[in-house]
Amino acid sequence: MAVIPSPQTTTVRALNNQPPGREPLTPLCKATGHTLALLAKLVSGFTVRWLGSEPETCQRVYFANHTSHLDAVVLWSCLPKELRLLTRPVAAQDYWGGSGLRRFLAKSFNAILIDRKQIKVHQSPVELMLREIGDVYSLIVFPEGSRAIDGEMGEFKSGLYYLAKKRPDLELIPVYMDNLNRILPRGEFMPVPLLSSITIGSPIYLEAGEGKVDFLNRASRSVKVLKER
């Protein structure tokens, strides 16, 4: 009879095969990350629903709507511990790299920091993400790029399309996050405890012959429909 490895065993095997040059997190970083996850759950009071997918250790790209600086931390925190170890949120360098404390916190939740002001052809964020995840980590991305001001989703930028094109093996998992914009609104620095919800949907893939605009519109719809479910 075949033996199915546990998520913990899968996690250990994957972390032993992490991308070249990737330094393992220090015990302090791990402890801080665990504390950050608990604080994020306390502040956001989130509930999580998995609709059409389950927590798995396979490589994925979780893509979500973006309304708050807390989005990356909260979405990362809602994953089971073994998945958090294998999942890297993409976050803005200008915010999370703004001070020594923020840089340390970003490292503790395994973030990949993107400098949005230095995006060039030879400094593609997509290439950086793919290099950082290797064949081990999953990603959390926010295809709108910047936070929505009025709570309405903006157009998706092209990064998700190129991730799907360069790594068609990755599961693309839509996520809708509700009420995060009220916990840490634009211009505020202290979060206000409120209840929020996170809905995680069914995977999508780039279809054969599908163009960039059609794919991005379909990906955007896959997030929006979760709001009504």
C-alpha cells in the first residue's frame, strides 16, 4: 500500500531543496513570524473559507484584491503553519523597507520586497519572484499593484499573466479579502480591530492561446465572484 507523506514531511523535504543562495530564517525570525501571525489574526478577526480548493503544499500563486498594507500579512497568516513556511508574500519595498523594524518584520513573514520605482526590463519583478521561489515556495501577489482607494477592485497589471506564462505548472488561486481596508485605512498607521473574511477559490490556469487581456479579465472575475459566495 502506498504511503502518502504528511504535510509536515512534505514541508521539510521542500525546505531542504530551497533555491540556491536562499538563507534559512533564523530562530528569531521564525518566532517573530509566528507572533505576527497570531497578532494578525487577533487584529483582523478573520474567518477563512476554502471554496473549490484545499490547503496543499504544492506550488501556488495566491492572488487577491488589495485594500490595505495588512493584506499580505493577513493572507499569509490565514494559511496553516506548514503552508506559511512555504509561502512568500510579495510586498512593496517603499513601505516594508521603510525602516529597520519593517524590514525585519517583512523578513519574518518571508516577504519578497519589490521596488516599484525601479521596475525595468532587466529588473523584472516577475523574474525576481521566480528566482526567489525556485521549485519550493508559493507566492502571494496583488495584481492591482496598488491599494484600492474606494474598495472597488482596479484593473489587474500584467505580472500575473507573465507568471502564468513562464510557470504554467503553478496553480493560480483567487482570493477575496473583505473588510481589510477598514482595519488599516490609507494614511493610518495603527490598525483598528474588526472582523474580516477571506475566501479562497478554485485554481485557474492560463489557457492555450489565451491573450493577456482576456486572461487578466478572467482572473479578475474569479476574485470578484468570491465576494458574492
